[in-house]
Amino acid sequence: MLIFYRADVEGAADSLIVPFLPRLARQRLSTAEPLRRTGDASTLSQSSHGGSLNPLLAMAWHDISDFTSEITWQFQSRKGSLDDITFQRDIVSMLCMLLDALQIDCTSFERLQIFALLVFLRTFCRPIDGLKQRSRLIVQRMVQTHCALQPAASGTLLWILMMAAIVAEEKSPEQAYVLACLRRQDVIARSSDSGQSNWLGVKEILRTFPWIDEVHGHASEVVWKQVCLT
């Protein structure tokens, strides 16, 4: 497991959307410094993210949320320029933090969160063949974990399932399973509307988690249309 995920970090770093500096990434893999933080990770809302979290997972939520806010600001303001070195350093640092979180005793739902956060960070990588294969393996593990756990519907689970659906291989058993789970989500079943109006409500929930419209908006809307087909 650890070997697979360490290779996954290096592969993801090699295919980041921005230009990559291999020497810097190798240094980050060896040092894994914490990101700059603006607050205490212990203040992360437990109700929003599925209960008590192991410390590294809590820090990962905190750092990835900060990272998402910064990227969103860059897209919306169109004034600043994203520093490539900082972007690459932070991506690799957060990937390393998630790998370390997997080595701590985790509940099944915490593992689901870690897998989903890994998938989230992978959406910033080019879809090269090696990474596609690793993405399929991560989604398979998400499906296996969800199937064994059968967690109650929640906003967190909705976001987790959407992350899995975005990267799931088209027409695969994993995609069919994730879409079926999305259809069973209470937040969807309670809606009296369908189609675009319902999608807007779902997207508002997704936006309370790590989410960037310019990166995830179109792909998630395609997923939602598939959910609404049946």
C-alpha cells in the first residue's frame, strides 16, 4: 500500500498542470514540511467532515481548504499570478500528509476522506496513462471501503462520491456503483425538483468542501446529468 501511494505522489508531481521542477519535488518528498497555516487545524468542524478526525487528516482538510481558497481567488480576481514553485510545493506536501495519514489508525470513513482528498489533488494533474491507472485503483479502494461501511448520507459523503465519480473510468463497475450511491443520497432524494435547479442546490453543498468551479464544475455537472438519467 505505502509503495503504491509513494509512487503515486511522484507520478502526480511529474504531471502537474503547471511546469514541474523534479529536484524541488524530491526535496519536498524527503522533508514534507507543513504548509503555512492561518489557523488551528483542531478548529475544523467535526460535524462537517464526519466526526472526530485523526490529527494528520484534520491538518490535511485545513491545508487543502486554504489551498482551494487561494486558487479560487486567483481564478476569480484574475489579478494575481499563481507562483508555480509554491503551487507544486504545496501539492506535493499535501499528498505526503495524506499518505502519512493513511499510516495512522483510521476509521473506514476517515479512509474514504483520505482517498477523496487524494483524488481531489489529482484533478490538478494531466490525465496521462500511468495516473489514469492509479486513479482507477484509488476509486476501486473507495468503492470497496464504501461497500463495507455503508455510511449514512451526508454532505461529506456527497462530496466524496462526487470526487470518485469525476475520475471513475467511463462505463466501469466502479462508476456504476458510485452513480447509484449518488442517487440514494438523502440530499438528492428530498429534492422535489430535478435537472438544473436541483444541480444548483447540490453544487452549493459541494462548494462547502474543497472545490474549484473552473476545475470541477463541468465534470461534476456531467456526472449529475448521469445521476438524473435514471
